[in-house]
Amino acid sequence: DDDGFTADFIFVIRRLLVDLSVWELGREPLVRPPVGQEEAIASKVYAPLRVPDIPGQPILPGVWRTRGGPIWTSCSLVGRGTAVWMVTAGDVSNGPCYIMKTAWRQTVRRPEAAIYDYLRSKNLLGRRGIADFLAGNDVSFTRTDGTTVPLSVNALRPVDAFLGAGIVLHRVILTSVGKPLWQFD
């Protein structure tokens, strides 16, 4: 085109999809590389990540460690930004595997963890086709002023940048990993 819009658009898309690392794109602020692996911040390779525990769940190990890249991520530009990871409990690279699902949810909608709690109350968890739920909740974030709030876009921005209805980060841990497609015959 004559005004250069197409070239600028292609440049922006390329930067977002190819050039920028997960850290440059705005990785969740609570997630960090394991101690001694801080160089992973600049890497475009999926290094292990330390994910803090889900608030309000005292039975959990305190931290989760990812194994490899995400199993699945939403490719939609508009949506919930869902990412599914294989994780181990605690700060070890080996051990039993769990599934961690992280997604943004509107506060007016029922949390996924509440749905799993309902299924648990009806003894439906663990049945064929239903994942085994361990825990889940909205992710908390401690602001620089010391207040703890649900992690949302509004919580990460200055007070005067209020964006309307709350969208918070929600995380669930599932104990059933399932069988990989490549193991089926």
C-alpha cells in the first residue's frame, strides 16, 4: 500500500509471534526460573519455571515446576489466554506429573475450580472422561503497597488505569495426566 500500513502490520505480527521471548511478551509476574537458571529469562527455549502455589490451598507443595513447554496454548488473539502445562510438585524436576491449567476468567463467571468442586461433591471426579481435580483458585498478587488482590490486569496497572469489569487469572491443578496420543495404537 502507499501509506506503509501493511509493512508496519507485518512487522508488529512478526515481533509478537517470532522475535519476542515469553518474558518480553509479559510472562505472569509471579512465575520465575528456578534458582541458578536465571539466564532462562532471555532464552526463547522453554526452561523450567517455578510457579507459586494456588492461594487458599494449604495441602499443596508451595511451588510447582514446569516440565518443558506448554502442552497446549490458546492461539486466539481474543479469549481467555489458556495455557496447559505439565508440572511436578515442589522444586524438583522429577516426581509425579500433574497438569496445570492457567486461564483468565471474568469475575462474573463461575470459576473452573468451583465446577470441579461441584463434581467432587456429586462423586463424579475420576470417572471416564472427567479429569481428576486436585486444587484450583484465582491467583493472588501482592502489590507494592503490601495489599494482596486477585491477579488482574487492573492490579498490575496504576490505579488510574482501571479497565472496567474484572478479569482475573485462574489456575487449576489436575492429577490425571492421561495417555499421550502417540501411545495409542
